[in-house]
Amino acid sequence: MARTPEAPALLWQGRRISYRRLLDRSHQLARFLLARGTGAGDRVGICVERGPHLISALFGILRAGAAYVPLDPDYPVERLRYVLEHSGATTLLTRKGLTPLFADYRGGIVDLDDVRTHLDTLPTEPLAGSTSAGSGADPAYVIYSSGSTGRPKGVLVGHRSLANHSSAVNRHFRFGPGDRVLQCRPLGFDAAAEEIFPPLLHGAALVLDGDPLRQTYRALTRQVIDTGTTFLSVPTAFWHGWVREEDCLVRLAEESSLRLLVVAGEQASRQALLTWRERVGERIRWCNVYGPTEATITSTVFEPGADWSPDRFSSVPIGHPVANVRCHILDESLAPVPAGTVGELYLGGAGLAIGYLDAPALTAERFVADPFPGAPGGRLYRTGDLARSDADGCIEFVGRRDHQVKIRGYRVEPGEIEAVAGEHPAVRACAVVLDDSDPDNPALRLHAVVNAHMALTERELIGFLRRRLPWYMVPPGVRFLAELPLTPHGKIDRAALTSPADTGSADAGASYTAPRTPVEAALAAIWEELLDRRDISVDADFFQLGGHSLLAAGLITRIRARLNVSLPVRVLFESPTIEGLAAAVSDALL
């Protein structure tokens, strides 16, 4: 960063923010935080939209030796409140328009717009030595992921692990001053750190415009071409859809500057990779990466060579470990299994997280002593993922030991959804499973048993979940049962629940109410395009009609393009009907 001070670090809304300006502001913010008593080992909440303020705030927090706690403004207020309280964040950095989300927060709220003038008066020189940062073992960030106990769990990742990750992945991605990286992921998703820190530490520029993954495939293709993007990382599920757009792939190969596309989050399709290679060839490098939050984002990388054969593995491999990461495939006694044999994947080395925040028992359960020579006092992380390797050590993901699922790149513990649904007074029992009968549109399925003499509709229960869970964890519908099926041992028989649920039920459209206003008519036309349906009632639920998070992104993008109104995606999850969205659009137009 310091070697090229005048080079562009950030590209945003037609502006070029230099490395010098980014460094100056991060140093000023670090001084500001230290003056407030926030430093090494402390945690700072951050809720800021994508843009220069976000990036300078992240570097400022880290330069003060503290850890950032990302807060997604699209999440329910209850979720935000829980993360702030559980993380113990003593300071919250945000901007105007977002402060109402934190009305109950008892810590210090810093509006970055309000303190801008004060920050301008602070020295821009780097903080000296230990004044600016604590130990490399101190936490750098806390990412909250779905928890099987019913509450999200905070993963503490240290400064040393983040630094190792930035260096290790750069050996594969090879960032440099000529690169432009399109920053796509929300900050609460740890892959965002991979889009931000390795490129900026190696002289690349971040493109911060818009919300790339919440637009159509064609719109993203145009953005990649128009911005000169050279590196892009997308969720595997998004890439699967993109591959089906033949004209997009042709334009990427022939018109873009893209040199490397990385996919991550779920198992990649062999057929999709074959299609990609057929249409793009060797003009754009392609990598499949794997890594849990507990091992700092990326642990393994697979890049198919020109001689790659789809018959060598039953699926696209996850590859070999990155630098300073160790992978072991072990049996239940922690003994290595032979090549080709399925075992549980354990990860060790410099990428391991510190553990789970305020959860010593869970940390001890998942981070175990490393039994192998050469790592005295070391630890291994039990991923819960089943894997096998070939004779060359190339690793293939096979499945999960538990019920955890990945859906469109997000890690979800069905137990958390079940716990929240079980808090509804009318729910006696419930179970959530992943329905992947349609590989292009996997969905969470909620099955519920209602208490005797109590009434509960699908819409009521889904609304209850939307007020408590992030949007990607809310099932599109409910299947009500008299009892949950059980195994002979008395446990829930989840295999019996894997058939597609009857989620498009009466609530979804038994009656039809036509659009009554021009805004409702415009929204109905957009819904019909996205959902490939006709005559959608204005009170029908988007998600019960087959909508999901990727389609939700496309919906918000189309509303912005056709009605000139920018709505946060959370509005759709709060008001998932044409009628409800029309009210939000009308309010925004006032």
C-alpha cells in the first residue's frame, strides 16, 4: 500500500481514492478510536454501506489493534441487537440513516459523517509500534454464523491469521497494481475480507459501485466489462446460474479484462465447469476455493489444468491447502485414512481462528489437540465435512457429518431455525431440512406441528421468523403435520421429510386480487418476469411463489431500474407482497 501512494486504491461513483488518502484516513480513525479508549482486544461494531467510508473504517479499526464486528443493515433489528450485545462491542461505527436500527444500543455510536471534520484535524502519520496494535493473537474480526443451539455463534479470527491468509491466497491469485477487484460480498460474509485485504495489501484497486450480486447476470457482465474488472469472486450458486447465460460467458471471454474468476461457498457442478471451459476456454482462469470461517476464509484451492478430466473425480475437487494450512482426513480415532477413503476433514496451521466468543465448551469440542508430530501444542479444527483425497493429495468434498447445510453460499444450521420457530407459542414441534430435488433452486423446508386447540397460518409463522432471522435463513413456506416422523430410536426421521413440501398452499394464491395502482401494476410485471407466472395476486407471498435470495436481488435491481427507487433488500423480506412493496415504493417517492 505505502509503496504506491498515488495509485488508485478505491474506485467509487466515478471517483479515484488513492492509497495515500485511504492510509491517511485509516490512521486518523485509528487515532480517534484510541483516544476514545478503544484499542487492542476491543471489538467495534460496523454498519456502513459499501463505499470508501467502509474500507477506511475497517483499516482504522485494525490499525488500532481492535476487531471489527460486521452488522448487515438488511438483518432484523433483533439479530443486530443480539450481535452487538453478545460481541461486547463498546463502539459502533455507522452513518446517517442507519442509526435508527440501533436505538437500544448502550455503547457509543460514532456517526462517521458527524466526526468527519474532527478526523480531518488528526495526524495522518502511522501510529508507532505497539501503540497502534496489540499481539497478532488478538482478534481482527468477529463473524457470526448460524448456530445449532438456536443462537448465532461468533467466530474470533486473529490478526495473525488474517495476515497469513492475505499472503497465502495471493500466491494463487497474484494481485498487483494493474488489478481491479469488484467487491461483491456483504461484510458479514467472511469472503468479503478476501475481496478487500489481499488486493489492497498488494497494490490492486477495489471497485465499490453498486451491489453486484443483487442484479441480473447480464447487468453484472456489463459491470465487469465497463469497470475493467480483472478479479471476481462469486458464490457457487450464483456462478451456476451465470453459466447458463451463454451470451454472458461469450462477452466475458471476448470483451472483459477478467483474468481470474473464483467460486466459493458450495459444491461446484462438474457440468457447469465443463460448460464454462467450453465457452470461455483458457482465456479466464477459474478457481474453486473452500474454507470455513473457523479457518480464515480459504483453506484449499483447486484450479483445473488444461489436462483436467471430469472423470477423475465424482465432483469438482476443492484441491490442495494454501500456504501454512494443513489438511488431514481422519477417522473417528483421529488416524489418517488411506487415499480414496472417506473421512472427516480436519484443518490446522496458521489459519485457525482463536475460537468461539464466550463459548469455551464449543471451542474445545471443535478445536482439538493436534496429534501429529511437528505441531507441539497445535490445534486442529473439526470441519464436520466428509472428504477423500487421491494419491496426489487433491481433496474432494463428499458431504456433511451433521445436519448443517449450505444454501446459495450461506452456512445454515437447521437447528437455529428450529429453535426460533419453536419459540412461537403455537408450535409444539418442528424440523427443517434442505430440499435439493431441484439442484438449481435448493430450498429450506420447515415442517411444524401446531399445539392442540391453537390456530396458526403459514403466513403468521413465516412472518414470525422474518422478524428474528436473517433473510437467507427463512424458509419459503411451512408444511403443517399432525406429528413429525420418528426413527425407531425416537429421533426425528429427517430422511422422511426430504420430499418437497406443499409450500405453495392457500396462502400463496388461492384467490386473485388484481393490481389497483400503476405502481402495483409495474411491480406485478416485474414479478411475472422473474417468477415466470401470470396473474399474480397483489397479496401473494414472493417466497411462497418460488422466490429466493438470488431472485430477490434481481427484483430489487429491476425496481431501481424501472421505478427509479432504491430499496434495501430487507424491505422485501418484511413486506413480501406486491401490495407491501408498492407501499414502500410510494413512500420512497414522496
